Amino acid sequence: MAYWLFKSEPETFGIDALAKMPKQTEHWDGVRNYQARNMLRDQIKVRDKIFFYHSNCNPPGIVGIARVVRSGYPDDSALNPESDYYDPKSTPENPRWFMVDVKFEKKFKHIITLDELKNHPELSNMAVTRQGNRLSITPVSAHEWKVILSMAK
DNA sequence: GCCAACGTTGGC
DNA sequence: GCCAACGTTGGC
């Protein structure tokens, strides 16, 4: 089992929106970056755990936990001309973009802010604390997972 | 709203 | 295949 951090803007789709979905489950669509796509397609598996991160808000940080309930399959929003995420270069025969399904697990009582993550000496190698990182999906090590969980208490 | 950091695109 | 122009992300 692996650990991940997924970023989302709370105004677009925050952790509360996930908790309110039917079965508290939603497909994580709209990822249009090849590095993140490769993780969705090849590495992210059912039962993997996810830190839900709120970006582009004040303050940014980790707000809770979700888990993967379906591994990578083609992102059909890329095939829908009505969608904001439409990509004419993606076809049903040769899908370019992938998504997974995630289920709400828990919301932390308090956000763990980006600032706290940056200031924790054991998290200095985390992708999300490194400057300029814009990847919306990044791996989290087992140790980082544990450290961050302990910060949530 | 600004702008640094980067990813992508497209002319050559 | 280089690289300038452009677009996007996301912290501040």
C-alpha cells in the first residue's frame, strides 16, 4: 500500500464536497499533467491512502484523508466536448488521461498548514514543501505519512 | 491580483 | 531537437 497527496482547490472541490457525495466517493478527474497521469494510471492502487490538500486558499494545507477505491481508468471528461477538461487528442481507443475514484475517510479537526509542513525538519524532502512544485499528485513516504498523522492530533 | 516557477507548444 | 513565447499553478 502506498501513500499520496492530492491537491484540490476548496472552491472547486474541497474535502467537504467529497464528504457530501453519494457514497462519499468521487472520481478524481481533470488531471492534465503527464507525470501525475502516469501515477494515476500505473501506481495508485485500491486501498492506497491519500492526504487531501487544499491549495490556492488561505491557509493552504492538509485537511484530511481519503482512500483509493478504484485504480486508474480513462478520464472521460477528456472525451466530453462540453467539459472544461475536454482534450480533442484523447480518444476512447487511445485515452490520454486517467483518473481514480477516491472515498472520503476523515477530516482533521484542524488543518495542517503548509507552513507547519515546511517547518517540520522530517518533512523537508516532501514534494509539496519544495519550492515551485506544482504537481497536483505527489507520493508520500510511509514515514512522512506517520509524521503528518501525528501532527493532526 | 501579482508573479515566480515550470510545463507545453510550435516555429525554425 | 532547440528554445522563445505562452499558459497555468498556487503561494503570497
